[in-house]
Amino acid sequence: MKDLVRQKLSIHVDVMDLLNKQIEKEAHSSSAYLAMASWCDHNALSYSADFFYEQAAEEREHMMKIFRYITDNGGTAFSPEVGGVNHDFKSLEEIFETALDQEIAITKSIHNLVGKCRKVNDYTTEYFLHWFIQEQMEEEQTMRRALELFDLMGTDGLGLKLLDERIPQIRDKRPE
Amino acid sequence: MKVLHQSQFFISYQCDKQRCFFIEFPHKTIKLGFCQLLAFRQQVKEIDLEAHFNGQNNHGMEMLMLCNRQHFFVFNTLECIDLKEFVTGTFAMLELNSLLATSV
């Protein structure tokens, strides 16, 4: 009997399911960052707002990268539904903490996907996911740098405003 | 055509010549391409069996449209339970076939 599945699909079916779940997570992440951007805008933290708008766009790009990967390889990608996005935050610090937790959850999910790829010998997808592993490492570092600013500068008086102005620089790498 | 998997109500087949699949339902047999088989699998996966037993799905029916809305099916609870087992079994057989093809 011919291996019709392999003729039509380069990805393992179970891995395709996990990739579709990852699409949902990236979409949720993008929406969560938009909610954070909105909160920042309302609280006159415009640099942080811009940072989160950019993050939201980046997460959507990640989502599309996975979406295209599935369809390009013969699979079926499903457009995700997004619900349960939190819009209530106590402070900017809480937002960055939530953002870091979110990135850690995404990292775990990607690692889980790589683990599955190894289990079912889907080396193509494992190779594809290497870019995401690197990306997640950088995302986590960025969020940690933001939280370090809170420890260094505090948020009393002008502190919060000055901290907001430093936010665009957290994407830059530290001086070597 | 070769039988892939048979459950209480349904049978799946693979046709090498036409490079497609067939599913035999109690009252008709339909032809599916691989993408359509994947879409069918997704629809079956999304059936919430719990809703049939906790009162959320009062009528105990599920409606599925397959192959770009060419076919319309209504399944009762028993058929839905069987359908889930059937899809899992069919894909397990396909995977087994892939493993055999790789090892030869």
C-alpha cells in the first residue's frame, strides 16, 4: 500500500496538531500584548505602549510563520479564535512580569514541540523550530531587562516616566 | 482499494490508484482527498462528547459538512462516540503504513 500521507504531507500529523495549537498561543499572545499597549497608552506611558504594539505585531508574525509552514508542507492550518484577553493591570511592572511569564510559557510550548518532533523523527519541523528557540531566548532576555529597570530605577515620582523613556532601549543588546 | 480501519458503523479505505481515501457511512460512501480527510478529522476532534451527557447538547445530534460542503451528515451520540474511535483508528493505521514504508 502506498504511503499517501507522506506523499501529501511533509509534517507528522501529531506535530501538525501541536503546530496548530502553537498558532493559537501566538495569536493569544499577540492580543495580550495589544491589551498591554492599550493600558500603557491610557496611562501616558507612550514608549511602553509602542514597545507592546511592536511585540503584538511580532507575535502575529510568528503565528503567520507557523501558519505558512503548515500549509506549505501540505497540512491544514486553522485560523485561531482568541478569547479571554486580560485588560486589567495594576502597574507597568505587573505588565512586564505578565509579559515575561507569557514568553516563558511560549518557550516551554516550543520546547515541547521540539521534543515531540524528536520522538516521531520529524526532523524537518525540528529544523524549522530552531529559529523559534533562538527568538524565544531573545524575547525572555528583553523582558528580564525591563524588569531589571524597575529594580534599578523604581517607580516613585519621576522614576516611572524616566523608566518608560528607557523602554525602547531594552531591545538593544548590552554593550560588549 | 484497501481497508484501513473498520469501526461499528464506519469503514475507511485507501485507493492507491486514485491517490485518495473513501469512507463508508451506513447510507453512503464518499471520496476524500488527503486535505479533506484532515478536515474531517478536525471536525470529529471538535465534537464535544461531554456536551451530549451534561445537558448542553439536548438533542444529542452533531451535524458535519464534508468535502467543501458536498456532503451533509447528522450523527447521534452513539455514532459520534464511534466516529471518534474510527478517526483515531484510521490515522493510527495510516501512521503504521508510513512506518512500514519507511522501514522497507
